[in-house]
Amino acid sequence: MSAAITQSRQRSPVVFAGPTDAELFGLEIALGKAVAGGHSANVKFYYDKIVVLKATGTRRPGTKRSFTRTELIELKIARAYLASHGENVRYLIGERAKQIASETQKRR
């Protein structure tokens, strides 16, 4: 009986869990859209949110959804922007525009 009481009193250390992949991916997609659209206020907003989230802890898996090709390009834009790769950002913005155009034509 005393072993059961001792076991119930032992607690695991509390570890603050960082952001989930879904949270970061959502913000990175929004940042990619803002960079591609030239919305500097939104770029600063999403950039700051991503930096704060990444500083809170290690990333946890947590997305089960699939992404569209445009969203994947927007993720790449955001990551290139975060890494200060200007040439890659410009190239990927062009790729995003091509992808959106091809998706628009497929719908017609």
C-alpha cells in the first residue's frame, strides 16, 4: 500500500512545450503571403510572432494536414526571408505567382 502512495506522490518534471508544427507553419505561410504581397506591416508582425514562438521552446509535431503547392512555396518564401536570402525570396515570389496562375487556369 505504501508503494502505491509513494508512486502517486512522485511527479514528472514540468517541461514547457514549445509551439506545434501547425502553429509555426500557419505563421510561416502568413509571413510568406505578406512578403510576396509587399505588406511591410504584416511582414513585421508575423516575423516578430515567429521569432517569439521559436524562442519559447523546441518544436512539437502536431500537423496532420497536407499543404497546397502555393502554401509550400509560401513556406519557402518565409524561411528564405527569415534566413535573409534576398535572391531566393525574389525567385520564390515568382514561382508563387506562376503556381497561382496555373491553379487559376485549372479551375476554368
